[in-house]
Amino acid sequence: MKFQLAVNMERIDDSLDMNDVARHTLEMVQIAEDGGFDIVWSAEHHALEMTIAPNPFQLLTWWSTETSRIRLGTAVATAAYWHPINLAGEAAFTDLVSGGRLEFGIGSGAYQREFDRMKPGLKQSDAWRYMQEMLPAVRALWQGDYEHDGEYWQFPTSTSVPKPVQSEVPVWVAARSPITYDYAMREKCHVNCWPFTRSFEEAELYKKHLDEAIAKADNGWNPRFALMRHACVYDNEVDRENAMNSIRRLLSQFENLYRNLGDVKNGFPASIPLEQLEGREQYDPAMLEVNLMFGSPERVIEKLKKYEALGVNEFIYYASMGLDHASQQKSLRMFVNEVMPEFK
């Protein structure tokens, strides 16, 4: 099993200084590189302090100057917010300055609130159409002159400048629905998935979608399959309680955005009381500890081996959950030192 890190610059409130947030995020990336992680992922989100990532390629370029080996991925570039020429050039430049370390992740986008501001009139549920038109155009632009006459973009002959250093940039698609798995296999992409806080059965469903899509495509493509979970390793009750309080506070803001329920003031989403939500059993601490990659090193190893047996060959350690910086780094170091050796 290979390991990847997803980490955001994040603030739950304005008590943290942005310079400290930036420094901490870079330190997490460097811990991951030193510990043998394969990829680090940056997101794309707009006008939200809980995920400060207006341009994932800027983040990756920054990290590339402070690292030397870890590969650098977008998880994900939101297709509808970009023009194909712009996206192809930004991605290729990142590949160039990082020495050919780009992993290109593309997706549909998550929050209707962002679409209302970045692409007014577009429903989040329709955004996959932009992603499916975007990816072939970007790949063609990386190869050379290309003219595009599509449903969402039209442009005369153009090309990506610069071109990627890699002869073939690895492409990843964020997938949950069967239609996206089918598309990823047809286009020979790797897949990352995120079961949120749902049970192991959700991961089994995603693996079923993947296997069916591979069979349907029947093109010889053997994708990498990465699964992401919020992760926190701890060995005492105080750290456990800290982790549980942090993830539940974050989820109360996430549900605001995901379900488009409440207000966002100066970039900070209001916390929706979890007891008011339909399906609030999803946020029960006992359930969270079972479903997320939470627990002692031994418990986390046990969970990872269950995913490995399912066919998940890469695990994305999702570090950002509003936890204080010292605790985030302590957990990541424990994962490196006490969990990962079991999978080498």
C-alpha cells in the first residue's frame, strides 16, 4: 500500500495567524516527504477559510520549492471554473518547475455556494459535464496544436505553453457515482474516492463501481485506486477527545456548505448544530471513531489492512480537520513511525 497526504491551509475561526497556518501546512508536507509518502494533494476552493486554496497550482509550486521527492497533486482542479488553455498551461508549468512531479487531479466540484459565485447558474449536479469535456481538451493541448468546438468551450487552434516535462502526466478523477467511474476508465485515469464519514460498506460500493467500470471499458487499463479518510492517530484519552471535538466541529461547518444550509461570514461558515441535522447519527463519536482512520497505531493498522484486502492500494491521509497544529503533526509522525512500517 502506498500513502498520500491531503492537507489544506485552514482556519476554523480568525484566532490563527495566516503566517502560522502557512508555515504549518508546509511543515506537514515536509513531514510526509521525509516519512515516505508518495503524493501530497492540494484542493481548490474559493472564499472559504476552512480550505484556503484559490489556486491549487500555486500551492504545489510553493511546496515544490521546499521539497525534492514527493509528488504533487491537485485534488481537485474544478473543471467549470477554468478555461482549457488556462488549465493546461498552469498544470504544465507546475510540472516543469517541480521537475516532473505533477499528478493532475480533476473533478466536478463540491459546494453549490461556490458555483453560485464562480459559475453562476450552474447546478453542482450538472458540473460533471464540464469535467468530461475539459479533460480531453487539456490532454490534447499538452500534445500540441488543437482546436476545440465543444458545448462549453470553443477556441481556435492553440496549444499548452509550456508543455509538461512528463511525457504522460498521471491523471486522477475524483469519483463517487458510476457515471464518473465509467468515464475515468474510458479515459484511462486513476481514481480517488472519499466516503465522507460513512461506513466501510461505502468503500465496498466504490470498489464495486470501479470493478464494473473496468469490465465495461475493457481497454486494458489498470488504475491506481486511492481512498481518503480523515485520519488521526492517538494513544491517550486526552488526544482522542481533542480529535473527536475537532472533527465534529469541522463537520458542522462542512454540512452547512455541502447541504447549502446556512450563512458564511467573512469566509467562515456557520456551524450547523449536528443534533438538528437529518441523519445526525452519522456524527456520533463512536461511529466516527469506527469509520474514520482514527485510533491507536494498532487500530489504524487493522483498519488499513481491511481496506488493503478490499483492493484499495493507496490510502490518502486527510489531515485537515480543524485540529491544533501540534496535534496534527504529532499524529502524522505517529502514522509515519508506527503505522507505515507495517506496509513496507
